[in-house]
Amino acid sequence: MSELGALLKKARIERGITLEQLQDITKIRKRYLEAIEEGEFNVLPGSFYARAFIKSYAEAVGLNPDEIVRLYRGAIPETEPPALQLETVRAKSKSKAFARTDKIARWAATLLVLFFFVLIAAIIYHFVLSNQDGGQNHLADDPPLTDRTNTADTGSESGNTPDPDTAPPETTPEDEEEPAPPDPELLYVTTDGTTHIYNVTNAASVVLELSMTESDCWVWVKKGGSDGEEIAQKTYRKGETITWEVEDSAYIRLGFPRGVTLKVNGIAVEKERLNTENPINLQFNLLTQTP
């Protein structure tokens, strides 16, 4: 357990809050909360979530989130832009593809050499056997060498086929590693009045990360849609960052959109959609992939 995780866990226990209760308060999955306490940040869905999750945890147990982040900056993974993560995944995929191609080429070359030696051995074997049966006086009556070669290849009259002990071993390619899951995508669909509608794909849930960058902002978050279950309704202060994870579609209403930055599964919502002082609504529809 890391020093940061021990501090957060101690504060939670002193306040008498269980992990299940903390999950309901922060809307962060219990396994992610446990990973934060154990210092296992690699379990989190991405490095850009670590800072937001830790700040939400600290605020829920009565600690100053900004102070916690400042004190343990070295222990918290640096936020890596989603674009950089995508390039890293692509580079790894290309490297694996090249390695597999090289391995197949080596197998093919080995198989070709084995087949060549087996073919030569079969020709020699057939030639020696023919000489023993017919004697040297019948060499003129023997079929041409090319005919004997074809007979050895097809295994017809003499029944001479390559020795199974010298046949090339059957080879099966090594199990290929499963490809890395695709990165989440945020696709703008349409605007209906004051509601901007998006689709979220390649994700198991909708993760909203809201930062009050320029001013206070009143926020209303619901599960599903505008008539769904309420998750949060509060005025957040300038400088605060809050994260919600919704295992379904999500709806959010912003009282002063121009003063905030909103990310969905690590992807920033276009600034021009938020560049207004009037309240707006955003609907994020979670599309699950079907086999």
C-alpha cells in the first residue's frame, strides 16, 4: 500500500465510510477505489483518470483535494493525452505484426528446406531400389530419371513414398495475442434546441470529468436521459474538478457552460458548444457493440 493510499484509507475509516458508501458518493467503482488505496494506478481505466479519481476520493473523505495532489504529485501518474496513448498502442500493434510476419517467414523457409531434403532422399532411395531389382544390365530399359521422380512424388507403381519419419513436422502458429481494445470514441450527432446529442462507442460506461476552469457553475447530472435517475445537482466552485462514471447513457445540464471544461471518457467536448452563458443540456448515448 502506498503512502497516499494509506492516508486516504485512514481518512475514510475515521469518518466511518465503507467502500460501498464511498462508491455511491463518488460514483467511482469499488475496484478503482481499492486500487487507489493500494497504489495500483495501473488498474484504473487510464492515466488521465487517476488525478480526477484521487481528488474525488479526497473530497469525499474530508481532505483538501488540491493539497493532496500537490503533496503526492510524484506518486500520481502524469496525465497522458489520449492521442499519445493511441500512438503508443498503434506502435505496439505494428511491432507485434512485424514480429509475427518475421516468425512466419522463418517457419516457411525451414519448411521449404526440409521438403527439399526429403524430396532428394526419396529420389535417391527410388534410384537405389530400381538398380537392385533390375540389375545393371537393365539400366537401358529403366524409365528416364524424370519419370522416376514423378513416380516417387505420386507414390504409384512401386508404392515408394517419403518416409514419414523424415517428413517435415506439422507446425502450428503460436497463439496470436489478442489485439488491444479500441479507444473510446465521442461522436457528435445533432442539436435539438438547447440539447447537444453525442454517441459514445468502444466503452463500457460513460465517464464525465467536469472542471470549473473559469467560474462557478451549477450542474445537474442524470443517468440515462433528462427524465432519468438523478446523480448530482449542485453548484461547484471555480477550480473544482468532479468525475462521474455512469454505466449507462448520461445527461448533464450546465448553468454556465462557458466557464467549464468537460471531458467524456478522456475526450474533450468541443469548446464552441460550451461557449455560451446560457444553460445547455448534453446527452451522451452509450452504444454497446454487438457480436
